[in-house]
Amino acid sequence: MSYTRNIRFRVTSLQYQIIKNKAQVAGYKTVSEFVRDTVMNIDFSMEKLIKEIHEIIVEEKKRK
């Protein structure tokens, strides 16, 4: 796969070491590969549930 875009963000030295250690423990060759896989595999079901609960609350407030 050819990667054509960059995403940059800053972390503290401690945060970097934690990320780097997690990547190594998980068997990744690079921090980039680990971060990319971690972000792309986030389970968004919790986010969807929160939105649904919010919509229910909004509807209930409208009824009152």
C-alpha cells in the first residue's frame, strides 16, 4: 500500500515512550504502523451509542 498523506501531532517524551513501548510489545516494527493500526481499528460502537442516547434525551426534553 502506498501512503501519500502525513498526519503530524505532538506528544510529550513520556507519551512517546509509552506509545513506542506499546508498539514494540505488540510486535510492530514502527511507531507509525502501530498508531495507524490502532486508530483505524477503533470501535466506534460506543460513539454511536452515545449519539443515540443523546437523541433520546433531546426528544424527551422536547416532549416536556
